[in-house]
Amino acid sequence: MADTTKPGVRASKRKRAQVSYYEEPVSDDEMPDVLEVDDESEEEVVKKSSRAKKHKVASSKPLPKKKVFPFLKLPAEIRNDIYSYSLHDPAGIYLFSTTQKFRRTVFRGTERAFLGRAADPPLQRNALRRNDDSDDEAETAQQAPPCDSFRPLAPALLAVCKQINTEAREILYDHEFWIKDTLALHSFLVDLGPRAAGYLKNVTLGEWGFGRGVHKAYNHACFTALSAALNLEHFTFHGILSWSQTPKAGATIFYRDAFPWLEAVGAAKGKVDAALDVIDIMVPDSGSIHSYTWGGRRRHANRVRPFYRQYDQMEGFRRELSKFLNARMERIRA
């Protein structure tokens, strides 16, 4: 019986080029010339031949979005100009106490805010400063009104590297830091830390703590934190002798609260009363009598406060304060 089944369908074969794996021997005449080179080693020849055949592979490392500016290669004069724009405010630095997220700290304010109502009749700039300028400079300073703004600073610049920190920190810490009260001074020093506190040169304390509340407790606490500021060139404060005019009473109040800093400076300088050389006291000068508000609290209406002058019994104050410091040293030696 004949087979009636249809044969299966078969696809045509693919056309492939015939590959032969047989290698014919190469004669000496057909050898490449690179094997006859005497100056280069075999390893270097192989590297050259392989380098010519390989394609350049793209780097998988992404390129930086911004090229790094060679700041430290700039001339020193240009760097100093940049530091001045970033870290210097000609009007000074005025600090006030505040609370942020349940933490006591400080914020920057204006010169007019620091002076308060005393600046309502135009109080001349530098009226609270030392009287160590020439007459011409003092007259020019008295014509300038208090500043209503301040220049934003960039202290984070000091954290870039050690070289920038060394070059620029003198510009920042050369300011005169005006601190509103002892609470603000304590909060500022806690944020600053003992190492940076050693760079401070000029500190002015605007108000002593009064009453029996929490603020009076910071009179002693702020000077305990100030013990790390051993390089102060000027420490000026106001108000303490306005209600205690006699040198002995003022020295007693100041020593009771400030002895941690006074003794720390004496130990660092090798002189018991070395801190007395940097202390200055400013008291209200005579002027128009008017009501004013100081630090948000109304104090003694009809009291004189438009101008400040240096305490006229400064030598007596230093003498009384020196007695306290030397008596303490005599007790230690005994």
C-alpha cells in the first residue's frame, strides 16, 4: 500500500561562510619587524600594539557640575578684600538674647535697637564707646546717626579649611561685640565655645541683670563662660555704677560676679590684677531729662541717659578691685 502521508516541511539552510581553524606555519621571512627591535623590551612592544588596537573607554565617573574655583591661588590682597566683604561690618556687631526651639541663644540687631529710646533724640554713633579718639575723629563720629541696619556676615567661611580660618578670623573677631545684657553674653559665649572665645578682643556689656529673677543669675554665669576669653584688649560695661557711684561699692558688686574671669586672666598673664588694665566703665552723662525704655523694661522715668562718659573715679575702682584680688591670693598662699 502506498504511503499517502505528506512529507514534513523543511526550511532552507542558512548561508554561512566557511570557517577554518587550521593555522598555517609562518616562515622566518614573514615574521613582523617588531620582534627584531633591540631598544624596547617585549613588554613595552606589547603595550604599544595593544594600545593602538583598543578603543578609548569612556570614564564612568561623572564630571563635577561646577568646576572648583582656585580661591587660594588668588593674590593675598584680593583674598583680604573678599574676607572684609564677608566678615566685617563697619557699624559693629550688636547681639540680643532670644530663645529658639527651647534653647537660649542670641541674634544680631541694629545699633539703634541696642541704644533703644536713648537714640530717639539723635544719639551720635560712638557715644557709648571709649573716648580714646582724637578730637577731629570724635567730632566726625558724633555727626553720624545710629545705624538702622546691619551687613549680613558669612562666618561659615571660617569652616572651609585651616588656611582660610587662619587668614580670616582676625577680621571677624576684630569687631567690637556689643552685648545687650548678661543673659545675651552668656548665651553668646556658650554658642561660641572656649576656643573661639580666646579670639575675642573687644566686648561691651550694655546692661547688668537686676532684681531677684533669672536674669540676675546670669551676672555671675556669663563671667564664668568669659574665663576662656583671655586675650581681651577692652572690656567695657555700663549701668552698674549708675546706682552705686562709690568706687568701693562698685568694685564689690563687680568682683562678686566677675571673679572667675578676673582670676583666670591674672593666672594667664602672671599678674594677679592684670584684668584691670582692660576694664573700662561708662556711666550716663548729664543731658536732657526724659523718660525712656531700656531693654524692653521701663526704668526710672525722668532719668538722664542720652549720653555716656567714662567713669570719673576709675582709678579708685581699680584700686578697690585690686585689693579684692590680692587678698584672695594671700589666702591661697597662706
